[in-house]
Amino acid sequence: MGKVTVISSGKGGTGKSTVTAGLGAALVRRGNRVLLIDCDAGMRGIDLMLGVSGELVFDIADIINGNCPPASAIYPCKTVPELYILPAPQNIRDELSPSVMKQLTKVLKGYYDHILIDCPAGIGMGFETAAAPADRAVLVTNAEPLSVRGCDKVRRKLRYCSVSDISLIINRFSEKKFRKLDAYPDLDAVINEAGARLLGIVPEDAAAANSSQKGLPIEGRMQATEAFDRIAARLDGRKAPLPIE
């Protein structure tokens, strides 16, 4: 049975979807079969990041409405074999309920080693649907106050949804910018305010951002790739260094 991880954030713009895509590719490099579920109804983006948007015919709502079997709405990423995408509905009115999402994911877990759910930012509409089937959660934040502040609310809401295994990824980290902002004395203060154990730090990486915009996977010789590989190892229960190397 695959492990279901919901990727969430307190505010938009943290790079949560990029983390979902990058982490999915890293888990595949470790020999896993991985499904990414986009739960951001009306605002889907994972398909664009992995270059499959032009192939989409069905989405997750079509499965539930009986318009297609599950396999018809799950699309392979051509550049990363064993990475698959289940897109969100284009219309927010087609958003799934938490109970239906839980039932669907229970079936899909039998076919994948990992399922990563890209949760809408914040704790509004769609959050409970994305969190309902999760075995664990990853909070994505930037090392700045507005982003970190939202982590506490998301963490509390996750616990309300019975998700207690919660970890933290600090994304787009730049030591120079962090020191210039001078909002925190060190990264320990960021982690303490977020209220979750650190899973990894993804450095600011222009090459990785450019790849996502072009619909290409984050892989090859990039700083972000190395960070995602370490995080994927820890999700697989292996030991891997936390610092940026």
C-alpha cells in the first residue's frame, strides 16, 4: 500500500506545487512508482509543470461522475517514467468532498508506492478534501514572516483533520536574502515558529524555477535536485543530511 502525503502551505506563492513536482520526481529516482494528485480545483498547475497539459481530457471529477475509469484520468509524465498525474477539475464546483477523496485514494494506494496530494494554499475550500486521506503532511514555507505565520494555522487544521505526522520544508532559501531580511536570528527560529520538525531545505534555484515554467521536471545537476533527493530519502525512511551542501 502506498503512503499518502499531503503537501500544504499557509499562503500562496511558497512554491508548494513546485515542491510537489520536484519531490515526486525524486521519489521516482529512488525506484518508486508515484502519483501526484492536484487538489487545487479551478487553479490546477501540476500538469503544466510536468508538461502534460496538452494531453488532458479527463480529471479527477470525471472519475467520480462516472465519465471515465480512473486509468483514463491518470496521465504519465513522459520525461519521468513511473511518475503519474491526476489533475484537479477546472471548475471549483466540481471539487470532491473529503469522504469521496478518501474512498478514491484508498483504491489508488494499491497501485503506487507514494501518493503526493498538492493541497490548495491556506485552510479554505479544498483543504479538508486534500487532507482527508493523508497519512502524513508536509508544510512548505519560505523563510519570511508572512509565510511562516501561516504554518501554525495549517498545522492546527491538519491535526483537526487527524493528521499528526507533520514535517516542514523551507523552500527557495537564500542565505544572503535571509540575512538581509533580518526577520529571524537563525533558521531554528523559523522552524520553532512553524511548529513542525524540519524535513529539508530547498535552496533558491533559478534553473529549477525555469524548468517548472517550461513544463520540465526538476532533475539533473541543480541544487534543488540534490535537496529533493535528500528529502525523498527521508520520506522513504532513510537517513540523509539536512543542510544545504
